[in-house]
Amino acid sequence: MNIIKDTLKEVIYAILPIALVIVFFQFTILHLPTKDFLNFLVGVFFAFVGFVLFLVGVNASLLPIGEAFGATLIQDEKVWLLMGFGFTLGFTVVIAEPGLQILAGQVAKSSGGEIPKYLLLVMVALGMGSFFTLSLTRIIFGVSLLKILLVSYILLFTLALFSLPEFFTVAFDAGGVTTGPLVVPFILALGVGMSAIRGPKAGTEDSFGFVGLSAVGSIMAVLILGIIYR
Amino acid sequence: MTIFVDELIVLVKEIFISLLPLLIIFLIFQFIRLKLPKEQFLVIIRGIVLTFVGLVLFLLGIKVGFIRVGELIGQTLGTLDHNWILIPIGFLLGLLVTLAEPGVRILALEVEKVTGGYISRKIILYFLAIGVALAVALSMFRMLKGISLWYFLLPGYCTILTLMWFVKPMFVAIAFDSGGFATGPMITTFMLALMVGSSAAIKGSNPLLDAFGMVAMVAMVPIFSVLVLGVLYKREELRIARLEKQDRLKEEKEIGNANSISHSLDR
């Protein structure tokens, strides 16, 4: 029962302030036709109900899946198997991320269909999957996160020099968008599952860094897309 | 109401396609590796169905409600003579959204734990919220002036990549993760739509160049904020270490004194 109460609170916090600001705008500067405004109110209702169901669903499905995966992954002796699992998981989870769906839609619309929605989705998922795998393997080999991040970001800005400027903005947006309400809890749960097996000492430090490093992959994928388009 | 029905049909198809890989992978893993007990398996399947329904309704509401209105507000504000008003409005909305973002609360709790309470949850929350609000306001400014995102991201990340060597590695991991926490569903949908709307309304502005990039700014600022907190914390740690050392020296001295007194008494 507590989970539902917490979820309700979370969703109200997330949606209500913005909805109220919009209502305020409506009566001061916006003055939308009544029909449009009613559509908006119905939309708020759907978004509210949908977000609650979504979070409850993620709690009951993706979190236990993530933990179970984390626990079995780390027991694996074969690194290539772990990498394979990591990539497939990263790829499939990020494809479903709601924020990414919206971003890809907006980009397709703004570019007049020149950057198709599914191309962007699949590219970002490939990039994110690869870097999620990298962040898993990093832990196995104990490579410093700082060094990987330094090299990655230098690489990102170098790639950006050769990429179309439109793709530069979209790329860094994609990095932020892929780490949304579906990916973040999943990755965190995976980290929890892994550290539960590896013992508390290795755990705390290693359960962070996945999200940040995975985001780099999304950015890189879109930049590469921008180089191909050139 | 037809707009809802039309969107609903599109969304059901889209979300089904995007959740399907996850379901298939889970089923394959379940049978070859995980082998969860049947009860747990059914709970998870039910959860996936719930996720599906929730996602469809959420995106329906976001698309028909928030994104449309966001674009309209953007258009209205963008066509105003005083379209600089977008800057303070961006600041205000950024502040509201961040304070409401569940991910940010989790992050704040984490930092509080790592620093043993030295950096309290409230401080992090306000620090981040003001940071994100500034990021949104700056993005509005960037859009109005048509400045390239380069001039913001390159110096920003250079600073971040330098700062990170001066804090505990743990802080670096949390900092880079926090960029992902701050960009929640409202920033990436409603705020983005608002910017795309206003950019389209402003003459000579290209949404792809000027409106996008706001999420990138919002993702960058928390990294910086958390690293700064990390530097502050390091100073505190050094101070504590120094105090402890002093205490130890003092104690040793006292013991030494006591010893010499007892020696002299012996004599």
C-alpha cells in the first residue's frame, strides 16, 4: 500500500506544478479556445493515471528483473557472455524509454522528417547499449571511471567537430533524455543486484557511474549519425 | 475527442513495438537462466502489462495535453515584442520542475549518505534546483540570441573534467549519474515542446539548432553542482583529519607529560 501512496505523491509532485502554471497562463496570456483547454485538462488526467500505472508496473516488473539479472550476470565467469547480456539489456530497455520516444518524435517533426524517428531511436539504443556494456566490463576489470570519462568526453567533442551542427544539439539532448524514468531505476536495480552478490565493500562505489557512462553512448551514437549524414 | 482516439491507436502500436524486445529478452532469459518461481514470474508479467498500459496513457496525456499546450505557449511568448520574458519564465519553470523531480530527491538522499550528513539533503536540492533553473534560463537566452551550444558545453565540460580530479572518485560517479536524474519526464517533454514552439515563432531561429540543447544544458549543470559540493566536502574532510591529528598530538603530549611527572615522582 505504501508503494502506491509514495507513487501517487511522486506523480502529483511531478505533474501538478506545471499543470497549475499552464492553467495560470491560460487565464492571463494564453486564452486558448475552450475546446483546446479541455483537451489539455483531459491530457493531464491521462498523464497522471498513466504515470502512476507506469511507475507501479516498473516497480513490479523491471526492478526485480534488473536485480535478478544483476545477480546472475556477475556470477558469470565468461566476460563475453556478460557483455552480450549487457548490450541486449541496455538496448531493449532504452528503446522503450518514454522521454526518448518524445525526443525522437520532436526531432522528426522539427527536421521535417529528414531525421526519421526510428533511425534516431535505434541509433541511440545501440550507443547506449554499447556504453552500458562498457560500464559493466569496467567493473570487472576495475578500470578507473575518471579515465574512461575523460577519454570519452574528449572523443565526444572531437566527433562533434565533424558532425552536422544540428546533430550536436540533438546528441547532447539524447544523452539526457535516455536516462529517464525507465532506464534509471532499471540500471540502479541492476547495480543493487550486482553489489548484493559482490559484497558491500565493492558495492557502494560500483553501483554509481552506470547512468552517467551510458549517457555518453547515446551522445556518441547521434554524433556519429551526424557524421554519416554529412 | 477524436484527437485522443487517433493518438491512442498510434501509441498502442508504437509502445507495443518498443516494449516487445524487452518482453522477449526477459522470456528467453527466464527459461534458459533466471528460472524464477512461477509466482514471481506472473507478478513480473503483470507488471510489464501495467507498464505498457501506463506508458500508453502517460504518453497520450503528454502528447495531447502538455506538448500541444507547450508549443502554443512557446509560440505566444516567442511572438511577443518582449520575448525576453522567456528567460525568467524558463528560470521559474526550471525551478518548479526540479524541485518536483523524484530522481533529484533520490540523488539528494544519496549525497547526504555519502558525506555522512555533512552536505544535507536540503542544500543539495536547492543547489540543484537553482542550477537547473539557471540552465533553462541560459538556454532561453541562447535561443533568443542564436548562440551555438558549443560555447556553453565545451567550457562547461572542460571545467567538469578538470574538477573531477579534485574530489573523491565516488563523487565523480554520483555527479555524472546526477545529470541523468535531473532530466526527468517533464523537462524532456513539456519544456522541450515550449522551446520548440517559441523557436519556430522567432524569426530566423532554427528549432534543431536553438531549441534542442536545453536538455543537454540541464544534464550538464548537476554534474558541475555535485562536483562543487565534492570539493567543499573534501575541504571539510581535510579539516577533520587535521583536527584529529592535533587531538592525537595533544594526547600524546599529555601522556608524555604524565610520564615525565611520574618519572620525577619516582625519583
